Amino acid sequence: MVFRVLSLYKEFIDSFAATGVIGRAVDSGAIGIDSIDIRSYSLDKHMRVDDYPYGGGAGMVLSAQPVVDSVRAVRGEREIPAVFFSPRGKTLNSALAKHYSKFPELILLCGHFEGIDERALEILEVEEVSIGDYILTGGHLAACCFIDSVSRYVDGVLGNSESSENESFENGLIEHSQYTRPREFEGLAVPEALLSGSHSLIADWRMENSLEATRKYRPDLYKKHLDSLRNTWRQQK
Ligand code: SAH
């Protein structure tokens, strides 16, 4: 799967693409991250990409021309979906990440300043994705979160030991707590069941801990879990 990221901070994307699990996935060829500088498509003689907002107000707006031209240059004749990062978009979650992991190629368009001229978004028929109800200084940060969460579902990105199956949210629950050596740290012991060597005791402990964590940290998910259990039970009656 290839991500083609259009932003004003190519070096930021390149450094992300060379780091950690994502860096290894790029090296192995499981994913590709192609970073493109929107500025290099500016037709302005000073390579400007922003201008004042019509109607006045604070900040600058990323102009339509370099955005439309850069996305068109990347798309060519192909029909590649373009995701635009925006606070008003659909909120990213594990289901949406899984959905995007099915595409062989995606264009990721990052906004900067106060955002992009609306006409560019309309012409390019972008799909809008938000990474949460807060404002970032630029879409390049959202693009990295998006690539990271989507890539986890792409074959060959995670090793077996890092499989995405047991992670939080995968089954509607928060993951169980984790412990590593030493057995005791500042008077706190590792739960007995995890030291028992018994697969079934460990599995039971993890399931209970996961339910407890969901109830405590995410009562909304816990309620959904109970509702779905209730529905299954009703259907079986
Ligand atoms: N004026 C805009 C915010 C602009 S922030 C508003 O009030 O809605 C600049 C850029 O950062 C945006 O164009 C977008 O690409 C990115 N961005 C900011 N917050 C984001 C979020 N929560 N999710 C995804 N992208 C975001």
C-alpha cells in the first residue's frame, strides 16, 4: 500500500517514514510513503502558496491552485481517493483505519494555516478525516497518525508478536494491563495468575482485567458491550 502525502513539511513526513515500526515497514516494502511538497507546484514567482482570507479575519489560507495541481499531478489518470485532514471530518477510529487499509494507494492532503480554499476540496472530491476534536497547527501531524493506524492493518507491517488482534478496541474492549520483569517493583507484585504458567488462568485473568479496565476507563464502550451481550442473549432465547 502506498501513501502519497501532500504537505508543506516534506522533511517531517520523510523523518516519520524512516522511524520505528513504520520505518521498518517502508524498508521491507510492505508500505510506501511518498512525500510531496505542495509548494513545488506553486505558479507564483515567489513560490507563495497562501493568501489572505476573503472577508478578512486572522491567518492565511492555502490557495487552491497549488493544491489542485499537486493532487492532479499525483493522480494522473488514476482514480485514487484523496483524504483531506480536517477537524470537521469523520473521526478516525479503528474501523475507519481498517477501511482505508484496503486501498492499494491513497492521497493524503494536509491543510496548513487556517485551512485550504474550499473550492480545491470541492474540485478534488476529497474525503475528510479528523483525528479528534481539537485543533492542530497543520495536517502533517494528522497524516502521520493516519498512516500509523492504517498501516497496522496492512499485511507485513506488524510481526506476529505485534499482531493487531488483541489490541484495545479490536473486540470493543480496552486491552488488559501489561507487566514485565521484575516480579516485584517498589512493593507492587505482578498478578499471581500471570506467573501461574497456566494458559487458561492467564486468559481468564486477561479477560476479566480487560472488562474491568473498559468499565473504568471507557464506560461508553462497556455499555455497548453489555448491550451486545444482551442482544445475543435475547436472540438465543
Ligand atoms: N481553521 C481551521 C483549523 C485549521 S488548522 C478550523 O478552525 O477548523 C490547520 C490544518 O491542520 C487543517 O487544515 C487540517 O489539515 C489540520 N488539522 C487541524 N486539526 C485537525 C484535526 N483535529 N484533525 C485532522 N486535521 C486537523
